[in-house]
Amino acid sequence: MSNFGIKVSRPGFDVLSASDSNTVLNSNLNTFKICRMVHFTAAGSVAHGLTYPPAFIAFKELNDQFGIITDADELVGAEGGYLFGGVSYVSVDSTNVYSYTDDEVWVLILTDALNE
């Protein structure tokens, strides 16, 4: 076998012959990988440790719940809370991640470059 990596198939599918759509994990596919999490309790900046602007996902607690919110504060999430897109609250450059709110914010920094 010349193709090395990790592959986990869905229940009922043989991992040796499962198509990509029938896997729950396949290291040959390009997926977001978490580099680190940054936690803000006020506006500010933190070095993310990468040499390029990374992709990111920002989370904010609303009404003691988490979920998805767009930049226009339109509810988009599943029951139980909200996640916001982050453009108006969070940004990154090749050195830092920035929070522009005094609300508590968690930012997942991904290894993928923002411009890829």
C-alpha cells in the first residue's frame, strides 16, 4: 500500500474500499486543522504564532448559550446558542488576532492560510 494516512469509514462501509463521502475522517482530504484557541475578555490583540494570516472561527456567548450569528447579528445557528462570523468583531493579520469588542470571545486559529 503506497498511500499512507488515516481513514475511518462510516458504520457499514469497509474502510479499504469506502468512497470519500463514506468516510468520517480521511487525512488525504484537505480539512481545517486547529492551531490554537485564543480567548479574549476585552478588546485587544494576541500573537497567533504563524507567519501568515490564518483562517479563523470566532465564538461569542449570548444569553448563556453558544451558536451562530452573522456579522449583521442575524441568528443562523442551531438551538442552544450562536456563533458569529467575526468580521466586525475579530480580524487577523500575519502576526496577530484582534478583538474589537469588550465581550468575551473565543477564536479558533486554523492552520490554513486565510488567502488560500
